[in-house]
Amino acid sequence: MPNYYDFSKLGNVKEQVTNPDGWVNPTIVEYGIGNHRDSLSYFWRVKGTHHTFIIPILRMDYLSEGNYVSHFEEVLKCFREDYKRWANEGWPTEWMCSYRDEFSRFISV
């Protein structure tokens, strides 16, 4: 379900250009560090959207081996697969429709 976070609460928000398959490229990811459930975490989203992905810093570093672009692209690739499945199902829930409305200009189906 959509997760929103106020990026003005994050320190030092950066931007990273990515080129995930099936997305309008380039796709710009905004990310910054904040506290989530007593853990320092990366908060990130596709620029121009509100849905926020959250991952603890240690987990991000472990999974990406320091290559954040590959992490962003892999997550967005998986998200696109979910998005396509929801589209095939006819957007059966309200929260899926909110993703449709937010990401339709970024994802090629």
C-alpha cells in the first residue's frame, strides 16, 4: 500500500538518475536519510511521486554493495511487475488505483 513521507524532514536529499527497464527514462530517484522504527534508513521515491520506499541503511549497503543505482533499478523493476499485474486484474483495490494514478506517466505497460 502507498507509503508517504515528508521529504522536508530528511537531511541532505540527493537525486540519482536511473534507467530501469519499462520505465520512462531517465527516471530520477530522490533519496535521503531519516529515522524509521529506531533505525537509520534510506527514504527514496521516484521524483514527481509521493510513494516512499524505506530501507535500513545497513540492509541497503548489504544488498547493493554500495551500488545504489542497481538497488533502485531492481526495486523499480519488481514494482513494475506488480503494477502490470494489478493493471491486468483491473485495479481491484482503491490503494492499487492510487498507484495507477501516481505512476502511469512513469511506467510503460
